[in-house]
Amino acid sequence: MTDSNKTSEKPWGGRFSEPTDAFVERFTASVGFDQRLYHHDIIGSIAHATMLAEVGVLTADEKDQIIEGLQAVKADIEAGEFQWSVSLEDVHMNVEARLTDRIGITGKKLHTGRSRNDQVATDIRLYLRDEIDVIAEELQRLRQGLLELAEREADTIMPGFTHLQTAQPVTFGHHLLAWYEMLVRDADRLQDCRKRVNVMPLGAAALAGTTYPIDRAITARLLGFDRPSENSLDSVSDRDFAIEFCSFAALLMTHLSRFSEELVLWTSAQFDFIDLPDRFCTGSSIMPQKKNPDVPELVRGKTGRVNGHLVSLLTLMKSQPLAYNKDNQEDKEPLFDTVDTVKGCLKAYADMVPAISAKADNMRDAARRGFSTATDLADYLVKKGVPFRDAHEIVGKAVAFGVAESRDLSEMTLAELRQFSDIIGEDVFGVLTLEGSVNARNHLGGTAPNQVRAAVARARQQLAG
Ligand code: ARG
């Protein structure tokens, strides 16, 4: 990046009598990070020039020169032959200056009827719209992977937890579909956010609109926006679309972080419920036996920066008077990092999730160890006429006996169980088995294996449609 510091080089240098302080120049420049908007800046400019020619502000020849010039600038950037200049502040002035270098005086006409204020707002929206579409696809891939795994594990029994204490048996497929539901809501939120991103600020100019006979409907159509924005002041100052995206991202990351926490727990020797493939883990430089679940740990850790970016943007906006303020230049790094982080985490998860393997025997043993069918025994008594509170008491005593004897309810003899209630008969063993327990929860949203398979089928249909 070059650092020449001449007043004359600045597109706004006319009213200034001394060069910008060298430190201030670097301090106020955004080109170091906003150059990633170059593609969207250029397509926005091409649409703007096309519209200006259609309404007669530029001649057709001027428009053609500008478009050719901008395409050449884009090719230079992509070939790594573009010298970004800090003294030209940002991506917008860098691109425009290079255009003028290439095509001469006509290049200086591109900025007619617009300002960097509506230009930057347009660029970010175009950028974010494209990234939303990439993220939506990655989210879809993760959802497909989860369905694949849930279907494979529809019959696998594990302990379900409340308070991280064994509660009732559930199927692993059912547990996975809980994560699936969170991701469905995340995907909905993303699409909802996209509607508000896809509105075009261009034409607002600096803040009040422009005196040229622009046709904003043309530019909006060329750029694939749903419509031009309604109010010029709002258009150049609003960043709530970016905040909304970051809040989508914070919720998604919160879900992935909770999921990660479980994967980390489950890979530990203490749980030993699942195996993550080696390619998603790393070792320790000192402890030869270690296989660490780095991917879930990192995803859990990265939730912090995404939540932080949401708070950064909210705080950035909270005291800004209308309309554009330079504060808004600070919107980009949090937004870009949120996009990068979410894409990385989703890619890792979409690749990893279908490759998770369940250790079904360990899950089953854990479900048996924790008296997870105690509620089933209480329900059995209730169905035979015992009031629920009394049933609860009876089963509590049976559990205390099991704890003392180190035996699950299903491992007691009928005589032993009858010490607590003589209503208990031989048929009790049908409800005390893990299969009996999960199969009995056979309704929409329940954990029974056939409900899991039905939920997977519905979800697949929804994903396809
Ligand atoms: N680099 C600026 C930003 O990111 C572009 C808009 C600058 N506008 C201005 N009036 N200084 O927000």
C-alpha cells in the first residue's frame, strides 16, 4: 500500500490548505479493510453509470468508457496489480482514482449524483446479501448432515438429562433433532434479515438526495434490490440491517456453542458417548494419549467474538445523530469478522456432523445406570389407580433401594419391587426397559424411534421445498 501525502491527490482536497497529518491519514483510512468491498463497489458503480446514461446525465459513450474502465480496474485488483493507497482513504476513492488514471476526465463524471455515503451503504448491503446466500447454503448443508445422523441413530438409546443429571431415556436421533430445530429457526431468521438487507440506499447521495434527474428504480433493478429505500437520511445512516445480521449470527453461534459443549462432554472418557473422526481433532505435544475435540472447542470459543461484534455495532449506533457519521466506518470490521467466523464454523460443522459416530453401548449403559425409567414406573402405578404423588413416593423408595444395592429398577426381582407396592405385577418389566420407555413416548415431538423417523422425513420435505 502506498502512503503518498499530497493535498492535491485527495478527491476532496479543494478547500484544504495543508496536507493531512500523516498519522491522521492512517488513523482515518479504511482501505486496509474495506478493500474487500471492491467487487460490490464496482458493480454498484456500473449500475449507477448505466442509470445516469439512461436518464441522459452521461452520454452512452461516457457510460461505455466508465464501464470498460471499471472492469479493467477490477481485473487489475484480481491480478494483484492494484496499488492500494492510504492517502486515498477507502476502497471507493481508490477505485475511482484508478478509473480516472485509466480513462481520463470521463472517470471524474462517475461520482455525479451520488456520495460515498450512499455508495458505502449500498456496497455493504450488496456484500452482505451475497454472504447471506453463502451462509444459507452452508446452514442447509449442516441441517442435511444432522438429519442423516439423526436417522442413522433413530433407535440408539441414551440418557436424556435435566440439570445434567440422568432424567429419562431418549433416542440419540431425537436429541440431534433438537439441534436441528434450533437451526431451522436460525435459517428463518437469516432469510427474514435478508429482506431488510435487500433495499437500495443509492440515490440518497450525501444525505438529502440529489438535484440530477436520477431514476432509482433502474439502479435497484440492475443491482437486484427489491426496491429503493424511502428516506435519504435514513438510507445513509442506517446500519440496523448489519446489527440484525449480527444478532442472527450471535444466536446461531450460541446454538453451535451449546452443541459444541455437548460434543466436548461426550468425547470425554467420563461420558464416552461419541467418537469424532481424527481429522477433526488434534493431539497434545506432551501427552501422547490425547485426542482433543478442537473443532467444537474453537466453535464454542468463537461465539465470544460474534457476541462481542453484536454489542460493538449496537454501541456504535446508539448515540449517532442523523445522518451519516464517520463512526459508521467502524461497522465493517465487526461485520466482516462475523461473516468469516460464521462461515468457518458452519463449514467445519457441516463437514464434521455426519461423520460423528455414536458409541451406542456406552450410551445405553449410562441410561441404565441412572434410574432413567423411574418415571415410567410411576406412570405404571398411576395407570393402575395409584395417585401420582403416592406413586412418586413409592418409586423414590425403590430408587433408594437400587442406589444402596447398585442395581437399576429393571435389574430388581418382582419380589423386591413388590416390597414398595403390591400393585406391581409381572408386566412391570415391559415398562422398565429402555426400549419400552422410549417407545411409549409415541406422539408428535416425542422421543420414540418411529417419531424420530417421521420427524426426519418431514424435515427433509421442508428442506427440499
Ligand atoms: N470509508 C467510509 C465508510 O466506511 C466511506 C464513507 C465516507 N464518507 C464521508 N463522508 N467521509 O463509512
